[in-house]
Amino acid sequence: MNLTATIKGLITGAVMLATALGLFYSKQPVESNIQYLAYLVYAGGIAWTLISYSRSALYTNKFKDLFGQGFRCFIVVTLIMVAFTAIFTKMHPEFAKDGAKAYKEYLVKEKKDKLPAEVETEVKQYEEQYTMRLVSASIFGYLIMGAVFTAAISAIILLTRRKQ
């Protein structure tokens, strides 16, 4: 079966989504190192894509072609995970409320120069913009991590192929 980089991105994104939901519903603490499992899946999906391509007849032994295959994979993963983040946080408004509560405690404790009305305004704005900020951070984070994983794995493949 010959799967394209895009299909591998769909599969990787689905596994990452299942991993995220599994971790959430198993009530894993946010501080737990098991949270990095999703990044391991992400890197694994990109590696799967790049290694498969490097073994195909289409392989050109060029970094830009390898990176292009990885890009097709990680852009699909990014789209899936960003959509998931947006939908999931909208379905759980308590995250925004809890974040706003913690932000208010921070402002009251650390920013003593702010008036109570300023604190309330900032906290309300924080809660209203919670999903947008989280989605923005997700876009940036998944794109950067995808590019880093793709570049690193591409470099490793090229170095090992040249030594052979």
C-alpha cells in the first residue's frame, strides 16, 4: 500500500488526537511527562513519512524534496490539532474560567500597581480571548515543531544515505 505524505499526516493527526483525548480522559496531570507522548507520535509520523519516501523510487537525495514530504505531513497534522484545540476548548469553557481565575490571582499578587477595575478588565479580556490565544499558540507550536522534526530527520536520512 502506497500512502502519500498527506494521508500519513491524517493518520498521524488522528493518532495524536486520540492520544490527547486519552490523556485528558485518563486525568493525567498537566505536569506529567506522559504529555510528551503526543510529540513522540508527531515525530514518529514525520519519520515514517520521510523514511518511506527515502526508500521509494521518487527519492532524489535532496534536502528540499525530503523536507517537502515532511511538510505535507506536518501541515495536515497542524490543521487537525489546531481544529481539535479550537473545538475542545470551546466545548470546555471551564478551562477559560480556570485560567482567568489563576490570571486574576497572579495580577492581584504580582501586579500591585493595578487598580481593581483594571484587574477585572484584564481578567475578562483574558477569558474572552482564551481560545483564540490557545489556537494561535497551537498553530505556531505545531508548525515550529513540525519544521524542526522534519529538518532534523531529513538531515539524519541524508547523512546516513551519503555514508552508504
